[in-house]
Amino acid sequence: MTIWSVRLLLGLVVYLGLSPFAAAQQDRRSANTLITGCQYLVDDPIAVTQPQMEEADICAGSVASVLKYGRELLGTMALCPPRGTEASDAARVIVMFLKAHPNRMNERFDVLSYGALRQAWPCR
């Protein structure tokens, strides 16, 4: 057995051993976690406290990443937002998508965001 095989096997054992504990905690990447900040980002409702503004900033960063990397995806996976699209514009599209699909709120925010933005702004 090579050193890489041992490391892979050890990593798999650790991952499987910790999976039940990780599943018990709320996934920080889920749409449930980020939707509130995105609603603050699109002023629905308006963020007025420092924690609300921080949540809006977290959403803005997540959405900016999706916009940046979404343009670089290949083929039908790419998204092509209009020139000058800002994070708040994209967040509005994502919030509308999430409100229309409340049963998917436990899924990863970034994956849902790519889907929502690709649906709104497909590349031709």
C-alpha cells in the first residue's frame, strides 16, 4: 500500500466518522442561511442594524463570486448577465427564485444561485 493510499483511506475514515456530526449542524452554505442577507441587500426589508448590514455584505460577496465564475463556465452552464449587473441586481433575481422554490432552501446557495441566474440570463 502506497503512502497516498493510506492517506486516502485515513481521510475517508475521518470523513465518514465526522459526517453525522456535520449533518447535525446547519449548513452555512445553504440558501436558508444566506437568504436573509440577500433580502437585506435588495432592501426587502431595508437593513438598519450593523448585523443586518453584515449579512447583506456576506450575500453580496457570495453573489459576486457566482457572477464572476458564472461567466467563465462552459457551454450551457455559463450565465451572461447584462453589462453593468451588480451583486444587488443578481441578488434580486436569486431572492425571487428562492421565494418561488421554498422547498429547495436547504440546498447550497451557490448552486441555486447559478441555476437562478442562468435561467434569468442564459448565454446565447
